[in-house]
Amino acid sequence: MKEKDYLATYYYAETLKYFYLAAVDKNIFDFNEFIFNTKAHPFKKSNFNNKKAKIYLGIN
């Protein structure tokens, strides 16, 4: 196998999001209102629907 100089394009996008979240002024962004997935995408907690989540996950 031939070696390549390769860096996945998502590396910078995800790394910069994590850096921003670590460095942002806590008064600008209310971290208690959101939950973040593994790719640092924010989801508003108030929009969470427990019943739908159980259906999507196949939990009865």
C-alpha cells in the first residue's frame, strides 16, 4: 500500500467547533439550554420529545 499525505476534511470543522465551545464566553451561549452530539452539533433540550426518542430507538 502506498502512503499518502491525507487529512480528512472534517478534521478542521470538528476540531474548530470543539475549540469554539471550549473558548466561547459563557454569557453569550447558554450551555444549559443545549445538548451536543459527538460532532458538536447543538440540540435544544426543550425540543426533545421523550416518546419519539423511544420510538426511534425501538424502546417500548
